Amino acid sequence: MKNYYFLLLAILSFLFSSIEIYSQEKTRKIVNGKEVIFVDGLPLIDEKEMMFLESLPVLELPDSYRDRVLPESVDNSELPYFRSIFNQSDLECGQASAVAYTYTYEIDRLRNLPANVNDNLYPTHWVFNWSNRGNGTACPFFDSWTIIKHAGTPNVTDYGGSLNYGGVSRWMSGYDEYYNALKNRLWDFYSISLKDEDGLNTLRHWINDHLDGSETGGVANIYISYGGVNNTLPSGTPEAGKYVITTFGSYANHALCVVGYHDSIRWDYNNDGQYTNHLDINNDGIVDFRDWEIGGVKLANSYYASSWGNAGFAYCTYNALCRTLEQGGVWNQSVGVINAKDTPDPQLTFKATLTHDSRNKIKVMAGVSSQPNATEPEFIMEFPILNYQGGDKYMQGGTSQADKTLEFGLDVSSLLGYIETGADATFFLMVNEADAGNAGTGIIDSWSVMDYTNGLVEYPCPQTNVPLVENGLTTLDVGATINFDPPEVLNMDLPAAVINEPYAEQMLGTGGTGPYRWKIRQDYDYTYSTAPFPNISQEQLYPNNSISGHAEKEIDFGFPFYGKVYNTLYPHADGFIMFEPGEHPWTFITDEFNVFKNVMNISPYMCKPNGVNNGGGIWYEGDASKATFRWKAVEYGTNNILNFAVSLYPDGTIEFYYGDINSSAWNEWHSGVSEGDAFNFDLLDISSTFNIPPNTMATLEPDYSQTEMEITEQGLFHGTPTVPYEAVDIDFFVEDVNGLWSTKTLPFFTDGINSIVIREVTVAAGNDNIIEYGESVGMTIELQNISGEAIDATEMTISIEDEYVTLTDDAEALATFGPGETIVFEDAFAFDVSLEVPNNHDIIFATAIEAEAETYESHIYLKAYSPDLQFAGITFDDGNNGYLEPGETVQVYVDLKNYGGGTAYNLELLFENPDPYITVNEASFTEDELPGYGTVTAQFGITIDGSTPISHTTTFNVSAVADYGFSANDSFVATIGMIFEDFESGNFDMYDWGFSGDADWSIDTENPYEGIYCMKSGDVDDYQSSHAHLTIDVFADGQISFYYKVSSEATYDFLRFYIDGNEKGAWEGEVGWAEATFDVQAGEHTFKWSYEYFIFRTI
């Protein structure tokens, strides 16, 4: 049968409002032996499956960004790097959002490539199929990012021509394709907190410039509850008529991509007729995000996306975005973001062909020994692919004999860090088969070491068609001599630090291929022995959920762990200790080792199927010398009992104890410690041992020195030492873009100590503690003697060289301090701040404390603020549709924002327009004061002459002045009248419509959106198309909006919309009348609507 598209076209939006309702259709299914709840067709994220994002490294707003002015809105979906909206085919929402949208955007942005051809698009199912157990089970986008970080991703061309080529079970075969994939990687992934305004500002700056000053910014990912979008932004407000999400559900089952923000969209939550961010509209006694009615982000969807929102896009208010999940917000109040690698070039790879008839029984590893002709590796690396994955299927996921064989490639460049360049070494390929029931068998067909360091040299293994050891480890080796250029640490030493003084030293790299990434390596040594199991029962701890929750316990000493000291610990029902409270939900976790590496933990027996219900429990016993936690865990589904414990000591030593363990053979578990950064972790080799012998004990001792120092990824070694350090070894790790690395150990020490330190500085400036322009400031100082001896301190002085600061009191007499004594000196110092001080200006005082024969030098760091006035947007309220039209009298609202921290006083705003068609009725507006970072909305009035030509452009000039010369000026261009087509003339004569293809569009009366007429696509057959196009000279930046209805065969027949030949939207299947809106810049443009019938195109 033939299928048709119906279209009502209006070049500017009609605006509607409705109540947003989340209809929840719930079903229950058994997935991998466990009941899973599906809501609206998507699996609900189990509370126990949400642990990852909260422990990711958190991006915070740099101090240098705090006074940077952001544009009112940024929409990165309009950049050529953002691919077109598409409909996901399976439960791969995480991969659609985080790979097909986010990774595609981020890597194409770095490479300046358009995301409209398959070579520059990246598939969902490459990563999805490694994690979905071979049956399409939903999996988290964190696992997918881990796969891309270590194994890369092919583009859509190499993957087979589509995002999901081969379905949910296929594993790609072919070394060349794997090698190409290794050139598409990422450095790492992070979270941005949305729990406070700083976090939201971090996200806005990330979207604007990637937090690194780039010309273009980034996108982000969130987990939320899926639902339809029914509300539209109100008339007379920015982006009026576009769809907006004002609340989510209180569960998480879907991922979306955050593509932009708009600080001026509005939603009246309390229906009081005004839009505010400063009133307590929910009457809870505080003003926070849940009271905000202004501002939001733009989201991109992939689930039934063509009929969702504005062609797959919708706004979401900051109010909804920044709530907790339980309040109808985003999971964990955070977003996930990535840093892609521009041009990684693998230096050493393995090329292998493997045949097996049950792929989830095998694990592939790589190893190296620095000794030639070695028989076993000194170092082993694992991979997030080919790791007991993919379900009980043939290697490629199909059913033919050919599908049993897989050719693949792995990047093993990091193994070069364990050998010397140019030296003979031995490389190992290891395949472990875990198949106690002998369900499968296989062979290693062939294997080569591929050296790309100087051209290509292949070292083939002479052994071919090697049968795998049944239910055991098969190891092959190849000798090779690799000449490589590793990065090296250039610093020869570290300058001495002063106790209680901030310290910073930039680490420098050389060699390899930049840019570099830096870390500090911290390892644990571990040994095994036997000891009686500590069956303690002094205090039972009760987790907040016996299956997926944690308890809380304050121990009697500070326990040092990876450079920090902890007194409060959180034992989890799943057999490990956390260092932060929270449910730490596991998001669709399929790779539990990924959780172990990325969550700070001490794990005697981390195991997802465990709990402490049904007779289980957690107990504690401890004092100032030792803290012991004991678990009696219950295995899910079997009620098997597992007894294990951990003891912690003040010197950082850790002991694991194992009693009677009765677990199932399938129960994978992890034992060890992790800093949570996927770098510093130690996994004990007893992990996943089936029923470990009773009374086994493992002892872990830190093989690093505890310090208060840390390092940024860019190599800034910094911190404030508060205790002496005597030549403490710091192991610096530097890695280049190709995965080559090296380490260097440098001693860190302190030289000198300030026995009297500044504990707190309190300022009195005006009527508050914010230092502003033109103010006189007093400082109160709190000092402490941190030594064990009495100190007679005589005087403290401060000094500064700063053109904006004048000292009026620079000295304070002190007193004798007893050991550990703290003394407060009221109004100790005073200074004046210039009226010309820049906003967010750093004031740094040098201080000196004279005490007996010593002088203790330090610094005081303060900031001064001034106003920074800028106009932030204009809106029109005509009481109708929000657009300026001839003959109307309109209220005009102009937002003036103070981007500075200083208050502006006695503001006067003026509104002008010399256009003869415009009469300004209300031309001025006054405001007593505008606080720092606040916004005031000024109201003006205009009348538009009834004879104003349609599409006439006019310019509004607005200015603001405040006391002491602070001012702002801006201009806004608006268009009078809409270009409007509703086909109610019954023909195409109103505009110069054109038609092409195999059949013309026509005027039709069948089921129009409103009125009598609409236009309908032509009557076409297979492999034919019908096009309608219109060329219009757009006088000012604006938008094109139209309503469409679709009735077609899904995945084959499409309505596509183009602007100047660039596809902007595509719709398929059965879609009722819906609105689509797209931005249009000033100038001549050709708009085309195309019905393409059974014409294959890749996405």
C-alpha cells in the first residue's frame, strides 16, 4: 500500500499550554534470572544498580571562571558536530545518548568534522553488544565510555553502515576495523554536580567552552524517568511554544543528552503570573532550585524521538534538572561528561584470530616480560572487551560455522611502560576459559604482535591453531624488540615546601606525543596467610537497605587511605566499605569490575548478588588500635551464606578474613582496594575463587607515603602541608596521547614550619562580609599556636603591592600563646578598596608574625567585587502570541543582569527606538539597587503602527547607568509580523512554492490540523520521492515552525525536512499532529519537505 505524509505549515509557531502528565505503564519481566520492572517500555534502574556516577571524578568550576560572563543561551545541537536525531532500536538509550550523540559530537568537534556522514558517526551497538549479555539487556553508558577509553570505537562505515548493524548479539570481526577503532578514544569521563549553583554554573560553562576557553563547548548526559512532553513555554517568553519538561518521575529508566542551555526560558510553577528565581514559591522556608522559574537546558532524546518534543528536542527547566531523583529530578543530581582524544595512534597492538562456540566462557589478556625467552609474563593487562561477555553464543553472535571465529585487535601500547626501549622482550597472549561444565571449546587460530612505532613490523607467533586448555589458561609468547619514544618526567627535583603554606609545582613532560596526562601512583603490597576468623558480635550495624544499602560507623581513630584520613566509614551490604554516604546506585551495571575500579572502596568480598537480609548482618568491634567489620552475607536466589571480615589499622594496614564461604560457581566477586579513579587500585588474585578455604587471610600494606598533596591531570602538583615531610617519595606517572607512559620518583620535603598559623580571617565591609568597590574594610584574625611549647609572639604585620588597595592599619600587637592555644584579634587590620577595582579581584596580603627569634611568613587571600552590568534578554508580551505585529500595543521586558559580585545602586534604564513605525510609551525604568549576580527585569511599553510592513525589522536600544559610572548598553533587533502559511486559500498562490521528485504535493482537506486545508505529499511508489520547497529571504534571526502528521512504514519511509540542503529532522511510522521548530539565521534560505518512500539511507 502507499503511505502519505500530511503537513500544515506555519513559518512561525502557534503556542499552546497543557498540563504535563507522566503516564506510567508498568510491566514485569524476567531478565537473566531476575525480575526487572519496565516502565513505559524501558527497564527501571534498580537501586542496587546505581553506584558508578557518584564516584566519578567531579569537575568543579575553576576560580578563573567565576567572573566570566556567559551568553544568555548556547545550543550545541546547532553545530555541525551534533548528529541528527534518531530513534533507538533496542534498549540502548545509554549508548544512544552517550555515544551516538555525545561521543560523536565531542570527537567531531575536536577534529572539526561534520556529523552528517557515516565516516564521522559512531554506532550504538559496538559498545552495547559488549555489555548487553548478548540479548539486548540495558547497560550503563559508563561501561560504554570505559570500552571506548581502552578499546576505541569504529565509525558507522566500519561497523557495517548503520548504528545497530547485525542486531544486539553481533561482535564485529576484522583486524583492520578494530585497528581503526583504536584511533577513536577518550581520555576519561567525569561528573558535574547539580546540587548547588556552582555545579550548575560548571555545567553552563562546560556547554559554553568546555572549561578550557575553547570556541565551542561540550554536551552532557543524564539519567531520568522517561515520559512524554506536553507542556510548551508560555506566550510572550523566550522560545515560546517550544516543548518544556517541568518535572520528571521519581525513578530512572532512560538517558538523555544535554545539548545546550537557555537562561531566560520561563515556567510559572506557582501560577502567580510572574517568573522569579528569588522567591520561596514552595513555602519550605528556603530559596533553592525548586523555587526557580527562569532558565533551563535543552535535551536530545532517542526513544520514540521523532514524535517527542520538537522533533526529538525539548527544554528542561533548571528547577527540574537540579532536583533529587526522589523530588522528580535527575539521577544523583549530576551529569556525565567526557574528554575525547583528538588523534591517538596506537603504537603496539595484538592481532589475533580466535575460534570458540561459547564466547562468555573466555577472557583474553595480554602480558609482557622484560626478559627475552621468558615463559611467563611479569605484567598482565586486561580489557573491557572479550572478558566473559556476550552470552552463550558463537564469537560473532550468529549461528553459522563462520560465526565461531573472530578476528580482532587490541591496543597493548601500555605494556611498553614495563620494558626498556630497544631491548629484547617477550610478549604474551593469554586466553582463560572458565567452563567447568565443558559447554564450549575453541582454538587460537593465529596471533601477531604489531609494532607501529616506526612504520609497521609484524611479529607473528609461530604457533597456530592452538587448542585452548579446557577450563584453564592458554598462553602463547612472541619475542620482539620495540624501539619506542616514551614520555618522561622532565623535573629533576621538587622545591621545598613550608608547613601551613599553599604549595604548587608544575610538572613537565618531554618525549612521546603530547598532550600528557598526570597522576600519582599509589600501590598496596599484599600477602596471604591463615588466621582464625574474627567472629565478632560486639555491635550490629543496620544498613538502610539490607539488599542494596549501607550502614554508618565512626571508628576510634583516623584511618589513612590514598592520601586522606577517614573517621567515618560506610560498610555496604554488598561486601565492601565506602568512604562517602549515599545509596551509590548501580546504573544497569553489567561489568562489576568497572564498579570496583571507579568507586573508592575497601572490598573483602564485593559482590552484587549478596545482601544481609534473611538472617544475614554486619557487625563491628573496635578501639583506638583496630577496627573490624564482619559480614554474614546471603546470596541472592540461593540463600547461601558467606562469612568474611576486614580489620583496619591506624598505620593504613588492611586485613581480609574469610570464614565459611558457600557460594555458587557463577557468583563473581572482587577483593582489594581502589581509590576510585580506575588507576590506583589493587585487585587480589583470590578474587572470584570458588569457595575460598576457611581461615584464609590477606594482608594489604600501603606501598606509598601518605601526603596531603595531589596532582591535576595537567600536572600541577599542589596542596598545603600541615605536617613535616622528610624526603617522602612521590611516584609521578605521565601518559601521552598514544598510551605510552613512564614514572619518576621525586622526594618531597618541607623546610621550615610556621608554629603560629592563621586559622581564620573575618572581614567587615560595609554592612556585610563581601568586599566591594569603594569600601573600607576591617579584618579580624584568628591565630593558633600549633606547637607543643608556649610562644611569645610580639607583632603581626601585613603588606601588599596592589594599585586598588590602600592599607590604613598594617600592624597588630600580639601576645603569648600557650601550647595549642587559639587567640582572636578583633579589628587587627584595615584597608580601603578603590572604586575602580575590577570584579573578582584577588587581594593577596603578605603576612609576618614576629615571635621570639622566629619570623613566621604567610599570606591572606581575599577577593574584591564590583558590578558588571550586561543586558541578558528581551521579551514581548502582546497578550496574544508573543510576536510583534502591526497595530499592537506591547509590554516589553528587558533583563539586566549583574555578572559581578558588587551591588549596583540607583539604576536608571532608558528604552529608545527611532523607528517611525514604533512609538515608545514607557521609556524609563528605575531600580534602587541590583545585588551581585542578581537580575532585574525592566518594563517598557510600545505601540506598533498599523501600517508597518510585514517582516519589517526594527532596532530597540537600551541603556543602564548606576552610581559611580557603572553602565551597560545594548541593542535588540526584532521583526514585525509573521510570514504565515496555513493553506486556507485552498491553493499554493500565497508564496512561490516549488515541487519536484516523482509526484507533486497537493492541497487536501483530509484531517487538517486546524481550519479546512493542509498540504499532502504526492502519491509515490517504491524508491520514489515527493518534494515541496520554498525559498524565502529571512530578514532577521528567528525560527521556522510547522505542524506535521505522518503515516508511513517505520524504518523505511520518511518525511525529511531540509534547510539549504542540510537535513534538520526526519519522521517515520504513525505520528499524530506534532510541531517542529528549527532556528534560522537571517538571509535567503530554501526550506524543503521531502517524502522518501522505501529509499534506504544509513544513519
